[in-house]
Amino acid sequence: MSNKKQLNYHSDEAVSYIIQRGLEKGVVNIAVGLTLGGMASIVLARGGSGARKMITGFGGGVGLGTAWTRCSLELEDLLKR
């Protein structure tokens, strides 16, 4: 079962809607990634501030990548219809 919402828009409106929703989710995913990366860096890298920045940045990158992938998959789904 798919719990995805069916879009009842024209294709240009649907693309705009998917991108807008992807940007909104992107901000949330990046914030969550930075937060989790920051917490992980406190536990994993106690002494070095450079290592903490790298781990936190990695978390933000994971959040951005997740948002990008989800938005890309939704756009590909729209193109298949």
C-alpha cells in the first residue's frame, strides 16, 4: 500500500508543489542532520574541534542528501505518470 498523496494538479503546478515541499523538508532534514551530527561529535570527538566540525558537517550533508533524493524520486514518479 502506498500512502503517498495523489496530486490533482496540472503537471507544471505539480512540479512546483513537489519542489516547494522538497525545499521545506530540506530545511528540516538539514537541521536534524546538523543536530544529530553535533550530538554525535560531542560523544565521538571529545578533544578536537576540527573533528567536531567535520562530523557535524557530515550530518548536515546527510540531511541535504536525504531531502534531495526524496524530491528527486517524487519528481521521477511524476514523470512516469
